[in-house]
Amino acid sequence: MPLTREQIADFKVLFQECLADIVQNDVFIQKVAAAIAKTFDQKIDVALKTYSAKWEMLEKENRMLVNKLDQLEQYTRRNSLRTFGVAG
């Protein structure tokens, strides 16, 4: 049995009233806010772990490069000659 336009309109009004009651309910708002906060915290935790791992990797690479640079500088100085007292 198909619904009449009047029945459909009544259902729309009833649905809007129920939805308005739900949205204005403090418990509903608290649950939605808690769910949003939980999801946000989880995503931030994942991002922090990812960036922490990248940070540690970059620090390790930086230390390695600084050591390599120091070794190269020491190697080039080893083969250098210093002369003193020679007029230029």
C-alpha cells in the first residue's frame, strides 16, 4: 500500500522532530564529542609515532654524516704540508 503525500509529510515532520530531540540531547552530544576526541587522539598518536621514527632516523643519519665529514677532513689534513719561515 503506497503512502499518501500527507502520510509522507507526517513522517518527515516526525523524523525531523526525533532528529532534533537527538541532536539536542546532552548525552548524545557528549558521546559524539568523546568519539571525535578518541579518533583524533588515535590519529595524532599514529602521526607522532611516524614522525618520531623519521626524526630518529634523520638524527642517526646526521651523526653518521658528521662523523664521515670529520674523517674526510682529518684525511685531507694528514697529507698536507706546513711550511714556516718561507718568504712568499
